[in-house]
Amino acid sequence: MNKPLLPDPLRRLVPLNTLSPRQLQLLRHQLEHRTLSAGEILFDKSHPTDVTYFLLSGALAVCGPEGETSVVAGSPESCHALTASARLESARALEAASVLCIDSVQLDQLVACHHANADLLLELATAGELTDWLETLLENPLFAKVPPANVRDMLCRLSPIDLPAGYVLLREGEAGECCYFLKSGRAEVMTGHGSASQVVAELEVGACFGEEALLTDNPRNATVTLIEDACVLKLAREDFIALLKAPVVDEIDLQQACVLVSNGAQWLDVRLLEEYEHGHALQALNMPLHLLRLKTRLLKQDRLYLCYCDSGKRSASAVFLLTQLGFNAYALRGGIDGLSVEAYSAFLCEQGHGYLARSGGRTERSA
């Protein structure tokens, strides 16, 4: 393996191109760069993998149920992820090639959280809220484990406290009953006591601290002291535990969805435009998750909406949001990745710009 790729080239890769510069910088340490010689197998049925690949140079032969095709670096097709599945059985190098590798589950989780949280940040900014601290907080690895729908609820449970420099928030060895988020100011983290004590970190705006004791149910492992006047946000243990629990959303399978569509329900594709144009359901509207709140003004309150994405994570967030806004919606259980080869091919039957939602709930074919 070579050293991880720098962020700039990632801007053309879907869906990495939607992440913030800071997220790409953090992500680079989890990316691996693999080189292939001509004829070398990237994956096949005898070598299953849970890794997502992006072609950076050279060319690959990819094989699916409909036969073998080639993907050449620099082509529009090469900007999309390659993942072993029932629809993509194998990939091998046609010539010397290089690929970028990342854990599939981790990537899907990161993208889903980022898109869902983008909607929340936009809403807060529109309302005049300062969101710098929250943007930084949401990039904390801890929040990759938090269902995006829960972040909004968390904000309602936070208690702001203004404190002076020198105030000790946490003491090593004490029981943990809450955690804190730093909205303004700075703090230092110290371990040990007396002459054995040492400063091990400095916390800035957006930092979360005190959560480890809540996750492990162990005593505090460090002392945290403010080094500037600060505003901290306190979250109680019970609210922190609730933060990690996934909300329940209504899901249906494809057969049930098709019956509802025949009775007037509308498909909503909540993936990125580039993913949608690559293939989408018949007459599906493209409503990317991070823009969904803005676009709901084009939807009708008396219509049923069926949301889908690749894995089901983004569509679950979409259904939660739509339900909160008074719409009736279901998510496709397991996403399109959970469909059989035949069902997948039949479902994503259209390519190109597709359809647009107009005011009054009208749907029009794009030019």
C-alpha cells in the first residue's frame, strides 16, 4: 500500500466530492492507495470484500450479470464507486492501474451523516444561529455513530453555561454524569496528579469531552480546566445515551412500494444528482437529502412519498425529516443495494436528468 492520497483529487469522485475540506482531510488517513499490475484481480466471487474502490489511473474490466465492460480512468464512469455486489461480480486490471480504497460501511455512514447534518446546519444558519461550533462538533468521529435525526433532538436538550477561565469542569477519577460541548473559549486536558500531572491536549470550539466515561461507565480519565472564559453546553447521561439510539422510521419492501406507486405514491431519490443521473426509478424525483428541507415546498401534503438511496441510511433520514414536517413517507427497506440483480436492473430503469418538482406538486420531465 502507498501513502494515502491528498484531498484535492477526491473532488471528482462521487460521493466524496460532497464532503467538506475538513472531512476530506480527516478521511485521508483512512484511505489506502493500491496499485495493480495488468491482469491482477481487484475482487471476484472467490475474494469477497467490504471495500469501496475508486479508479485513479489505468483501466479495469468489470463483470456483472450482463457481461464484461471496461472502465477507463478519467471517464465519467470512473468517478463512481466500484463495490463488490451481486451486480458487480469481479474487477481486474486491463493494464497497470491504481485505485483508492475505503471501508464501504464507513463511507456510507459518513456520507449519510454529512448530508443529513447539512440540512440541519442550513436551517440553523437561515434562522440566524452561529453554527461554527456545531460544524466542528459534527465532524467528531463520535458523531459518525449518531443517527442524524437525533442531532436535532440533542440541540433541544443542551444546557448552555457561561464559565470563567480557571474553572474545572471534569476531575480525573470522578464518576461521569454528563458530557460537555465547547461552544466558545478553550480548555486544557490534564492527566495525573501533583508533580506527575501533565497537559495532554488543548480543546477548542466544537470539542466534545467527558463522553468516554458515559460510553464505558468508568471514572473520568482526565481533568479538564478552562483556560479562557467560555460557554459550554451540558448534556446529561440519559440524554447522551438516547442520542446514540436510532429512531424508528416506516419502511416497506419493493413489492409493497410498487403497489403504492400504482395507486399514486411518488418515488423520491435522495441521493446526489450525479448518482441519480447514473440510474433512477421510473419518474422518480431527485431530492438530495442535504437539500430536502428546501425542496419540500414543492411537495404535496396529501401525497405519499417513497424514499430510496443506496443502503437505506439516507432515505431513513429523509423519511424522519418528512414526517417531522407533516408529510406521509416510507423508506425502501435495505435501499437499492438490498435488491436482487433482476429487481435492481428493473428499478433503476432511467438515466439522465429525469424529472423536476414544480410548485403545486406538479412533476415535469427535465429538458
